Amino acid sequence: MKTFSAREEMVMELLWKNGPMFVSDMLEQMEEPLHFNTVSTFVRGLEKQGYVAHKVYGGSHQYYATMSRDEFKSKTLKGVISKYFNNSYLGVVSSLVKQEEISLDELKELIREVEKANKK
């Protein structure tokens, strides 16, 4: 299960939001001013890990995410459930209830949603 550093996450959020981008485009949209080489290093690192790929245009590389934000969230969630809850979704919900992170009303709504999905 991969977790991104703050700067890796910033790059991924830009790519998920905007689609394919050059590093110079990323720099223009970043709230925190960073050097071109710094951003390029993070993008190349994400590429080595398989989260980003690129197309070559002349001497420039246009980068794009290889999976959607939803695919990443799903993969990450499954990893957490596997690693920390022995693949038990019931264990996750039980933990949330015990820690009062989910209310009884929210739990009832979750049950209604599951029942509705099972009817389809």
C-alpha cells in the first residue's frame, strides 16, 4: 500500500484535476513555489513507481496519471483493510463504531445503502 508524500500528493492532485501536464504547467498552478528540478524529480519518482507516465513532445515530457483518483482510493482502502483488519470490512465498521467515528444514524444509512445495492 502506497502513501504519497505531501509533494507527491500535490503532483498527483494536479494531474487528476487537470489531466496531462508539463512540469512548467504544474509549477504555474502550485500554491507553494518550487524549483523546476524539484517538481521534475517528484514526477519522475512517481513515474518509476508506476503512478505517472509521459508522452514526449519534442524535448519536453507531458505527464499523466496512470490511474484515477477513485482507483487509487479503492486500492489504498483495500490495502488498509487487508493489512490492518485481516480483510474484514466488518472489522473496519466495528472499529469505527467503537471509536465513535460513525454514528448510529450513519450506520443505519450504510445498511440501507447495502440492502439497496443488493436488490439491484
